[in-house]
Amino acid sequence: MKIIVVGKGGREHALVQALHDSPGEHELFAYPGSDGMSALATCVPEEGLDGLMRVLQDEGIDLCVIGEEVWLAQGLADRCREAGIPAWGPLREAAQLESSKIYAKEFMIRHGVPTGGFDVVSSVEEAREKISGYPTVLKYNGLAAGKGVAVCTGSDMAEDFLDTVFVQKKFGKDQVFIEEFLEGKEVSVICAVSGDQYVVFTPARDYKRLEEDDQGPNTGGMGAVASRALLPPEQMQQIDETVIQPTVSGLVADGQDYRGFLYFGIILTRSGPQVLEFNCRFGDPEAQAVLPIVGGDFAGFLHQAAQGKLDESLLGFYDGWSICLVKASRGYPASSSKGDVISGLEQVTEGRVYHAGTALNETGAYVTNGGRVLAVACKGATREEAVERVYAEGAKVDFDGAQMRSDIGRMHFE
Ligand code: GLY
């Protein structure tokens, strides 16, 4: 089978690796991919949506796995469906569950999916009027590459965020959501959805802040932990019954033929699970923790599911723990550093390395090329074993100015 993965980050590297590890001979492509993926997949230079459609047709691609959300919002899955190419990722209309917070909230209200209260505002002045106290959560309505959310403990933080959105217009020209602040532990639950059927993957938790103890600025994610043991079975069942089932039934009732990963960002409040956000793709860095523990025929599973046939028996899930540790470059998240030589990659023998912001330099050495540089992922029968292993393997990889947290897989388990 010829399979293309669309995207260039650590999540897409993890997808490419999982497809490569699937049984059978598959020819893999990545659009545009990265130097780090090039040993596993032919990387095709990016030339927009039309360019990608030409590649799919010229190469005779059997399955298009859409990793990055921007392509969904541009209608890549719609174009694939018109062209008769199986695509894993929802059509543009359903992808608004991620690309428009308003669409997502209206969907949740319509279908009884539990979520916090909210207001929508279009200016700094309106926001000041509507914010009734702190903490409060402000969210940009459109896509913002993981940077469109601010949990504000006071007016200074809120003013900063409103300035970024409405004055600097850093993300575009959309509105802002003021959301009820909910308290509880967060969990990311990712499902493969095909029509009215779904498979729940191993739940995960990501670490969004740069520094230990969840301090410092928000990032795209500094690590993640995945295990079935993350949640007691009765809580997982409650999430299934109150969140996943109404969402999937809602999609069907709305006439959406959803085929793709659906990510539920959930907060476990005292009154039950509430949905913070939907994403229409795998999480990053959750993919780098979850995908290494997915066994079976991942490629065959996605190929069938993209055609409306979901066969859970094709997959297997490792019963232990998996942890990924992100290493970021100097200055991240405010800036990033390029060109610092990365050492020790070949010494990682007890886990996987997923590249995100790396590149090969003219001497053939990997160097930093972005904010989140790479993730090291390791498994363990217990959480303690996985933590010990990921920090031992992670210590082998180094570059000038490397930043990482020392409490991934430790914090939130006290
Ligand atoms: N880890 C959160 C996300 O992928 O959006």
C-alpha cells in the first residue's frame, strides 16, 4: 500500500513510524515531512493543496493520513473524497469542531456534551465588560497553532492576551471566547471515529507549561504520559457514556460522515468530565506517547476506517505505560534556536526519538531547527519504570541550550 502522511512535526513522525512498523510492505511518503522522517518515508516538497492533490494522483496513493489540522480546514479530506482517495481526517465542515470554538460549543450544547459556560466577544472593551472575575479562560476562536488559549489568574494576563488578539492580531481577525474556569485534572482521549463507530485509544495527559510544577509560559507541549491505568475503568466508562457517545451520535445526527481521529480535551471536575476542546487529529505530543504502544495492523486499520469500516480487532494496545519527553531549543517558546548540533541520537537504544524541529546540516549532522526540537519516548511496565527509562534515554541526547522538564510522568501522580 502507498500511504502519505501530511505534516512535518513530531506527531507526524510518530504516525510515519507506526505505519512503518505495521505488518506488510508499505511505501511511505510524507508531505512535506522532515529530515528526521526521511529514513522511513519519501519527503515531498510542499506546494500547497493543489500540489498535494497532484502528488496523491501521480503516485497512486492508497491512503492519505492527515496529521496537521490546517489541511483539514483547507478541505483536504473533501478533495480526497471527490477524487476517490481514502483519507484519514474529517471533511472541512466537521473539522470546524477544531477550527471554530463557537462551532464546537454550539455542537456540544446541541448534543448534550458536558462543557463549561462561555461568552463570545469581538473587542478588548467588550471583553473587559464580560470578564466577571478571575481565574478565567480566554480562547481565540480560530486556529492558533496551540497558542490561542490563556488561563488568566489576573487582569494583567487577560490584557496581554487581548492585546495579542485584538491589537496585534497575531492569530487573525477572529473573536475571543471567555470561558468558565473549571478545576480538575486534564486528560486527552483520542478516538478513531468512522461514521457511527469508534475505537478509544490509550488515554494520555500532556504537560503544556514550560517549567516544572506547571509553571512558566504555555508551550505546544513539553511531554506526555499514556496508559490505560491513567483513569479508573469507571471513570473511563463515564467519559465514554457522557462525552464520546453523545459526540459520535451528534456527528451522525448532524449528517457528518466523520472519518479520522477525534481528540477530546477533557477536564475531570467534581461534577464529572467536561469537554475543554475537540481537535480533529491526534494530539501533539500525545501521539509521541500513545502511538508507540499501539500494536497490530495500524496501517490496515486506518485504510479500512478511512473507507467507513472500523475493525478494532486489527489493533492491539500495550498494557503498560509510555512517556515522551520533549527537548526544546534555547529561547522557546518566545523564540527558538537553529543550527545547534544535536549529539547522542544514535545512543538511544531503549526508546524512540521523534523529530520535530530538527534538520540535517551540510555535514550530515542533525541540528536544531525550531522550538520543540524532538521527543524521546519510552515504555515501562509501570509508570516509575517508564519515567526512569525516558530520563535515562533522554539524557543521552543533548544540544546547546536544550530545555526540558524534569517532572514529566511524575507531576499529577502524587
Ligand atoms: N496536546 C494538545 C494538542 O495537540 O492540541
